[in-house]
Amino acid sequence: MPSSRPEQVFDTDGICDACHSAQRKHNHIDWKARRKEFVDILDRYRNKEGTWWDCIVPVSGGKDSCYQAYTLKYEFGMNPLCVNFVPCEMRPVGLRNLLFLRDLGFDMIQINANRQTYRKMVRKGFYDLGDSCWPEHVGIFTSAPRVAVQYRVPLIIWGENSQFEYGGPAADRNNNYLDRNWLEQYQMYGCRVSDMHEEGIDKKDLLMFEYPTDKELKAAGVTGLFMGYYLKWDPLEHVDLVMKLGWSPNPDGPVECAYNPYENIDCKWASGIHDYFKFLKYGYSRATDQLSIEIRNGRMKRDEAIRIVRDYEGKVPRKFLPDFLRYLNITEQEFFRVADQFTNRKIFLTDKDGKLVRDQNGDLIKRDYGY
């Protein structure tokens, strides 16, 4: 992991906090005790009469959320209600995996946010934050608590704690719960949904993006927990399980900027454009995240990953770019103008005039840091 990753911490030996977390994860955490703690919690929330749902699982149709739902229902005997926040532009494989989950025996609520508002928020995210998926990131973490409050289902089971798996502040690496503070610190990019009022959007059109109030959460008794705190988290094991059940990876192989064909396959913009802007800002993308997990899990050597990653990251995401340009009604020239604004010139080569240098394919060239 590069030091340019936000809030990444390295010790004096140059080892990042995510690797220290991996050491704890593989060598020091008592997973049997954690599992027992999880079972005890589930038992407290279990609806023994079978008259209501026991918990809510936010699902995208991806491997991890399908694993969460399946494990809760068929291993722990819970009756989860799945909540899907529909992304900006869903891909056919994403829809197929949601139908797979439904047909596997799960009740599901799909949240389709106001598409006029959604488009305005995509534009806001693209121009002001360098993240066209900003409204999707917000909606994923607000829709499930809203449904929990509305339906009086007090337990939400999220996936992994990204600050533990990928690195982050020590105080949050050890968290077992997700709340409003976590959402605002790690998903909002310093921008609040209320800021959209200044963009001329009425408050009533932003309801699905507003996190429930503390009063609402308290009245419904809602708690959100990370499953990855209680069960040892391994994405490859999740893939193996759900594929045996009929889940579909990306039929075209890895999406742009990624190494494996198992992630970010539900949404057009997330599979390429979002991760490309991540590369422009921080000098790494989805493939680095995925390969780092393989290193930490002992399935790959670091030298091998470094050789591989250059073939997967940094290329302009062409596949869905025309669709994105039509969605925002902008030109390709405008897309690259905005992209250049968010590009970290400390990471990429520039000419004597400070203009970014591109290769024959139009891709940026990273400075050589000797690794």
C-alpha cells in the first residue's frame, strides 16, 4: 500500500497498519471466542416466534453481501431481510446476482432513489469530489438504517470493517459497529447531503440519502455490526462458497482497474471510472487492494504482485465511458479536464510547463519510486 492512501499509517520499519491488522487476524485473534460472541448477539435479536425479520443485510449482489446473507440464514439460522440500494447504472450481471440471492430464499427490498436527484448528486460527486459514485456510497449506508427504522428491525449486519482490512486509524480498526460517525468520516469525503440543499435540491427529495436521526435510531433500537469483526474475513472463501451456489462473476474477466473478476461488477461507473479517479488521486487502484489481500493471506508474494499490478491499473476506463458521458451530457474532453484537476502531480510525470505527460495510449505515467 502506498503512503498516498488517505489515513494509511506506517511504522518505523515501513510496515502499514493493514499488515499489522493481518498479523493480528491470522495469529492473535481468538476467532472461536469472537464467533461465540456473535452467536450470543444473534440470539438476543432472533425472532423466535418467526413473526418478523431478525436482522437486515445490505446487499449489492456482490460476493461478500451474498455470503453474509447466506451465512446468517443457513449457518446461524437467522431470518434476514436484504436491502439493496440500486446503483446509478446497474449491469446485467449485477441484476442476475440479485435475482440469484432472491431465488436462494431471501426476502429483499430494493431502494430506487429519486433519479433526478441521483443524477444531480452524480454530477456533484464528479465535479466537486472526483467520485461519480458518491451518491451510491452514501445511499448504501443510509438506506439500510432507514429501512431498519421503518420496519423496526433493530440489527443491521454489515460486511468487513474496511479500516481493519485495508488500513486506517487504530481507534476505528478495532470497531465492531458502524454508526453515523463512521459513515461521515469514511464515506462522505467531507461533503454532507445537506450541502445539496445549496445546489437547489429540496430536502424532501433527499430523504433516502439522509441518515436517520439519533431519536429515530434509539426508538427502533437499531445497532449496526461488522460481521468481519466476529468471523474471519476472506473474500476468496466467499467467492468459492457463493459460486458453488450459482453466483456469477464478471463474464468478461476483471473490470477495468481491478485484478480479479469478482468485485465491483454491479454498477457501470464503479467498475472503472470510480477506481480510475482513485488511481489519479492516490496512485493506486482496485488491483492494489485485491493483490494486497492476496499477499496478506499468504497466497502471493509481494514481488509477484508488484509485477502484476502494472498490467491492471492506470489505464483509461474506456468500456463504459461513452455511457457516462451521455449520462452527464458532457464531452470526453470535459471528462479529462475534470480528471486532470484531481490528478496528483506528485505521483505522475509532468512536462516543464506542469502539463501531465501521457503515453501513446493516452494513459498517465507514474513517477518511478524504485519499487
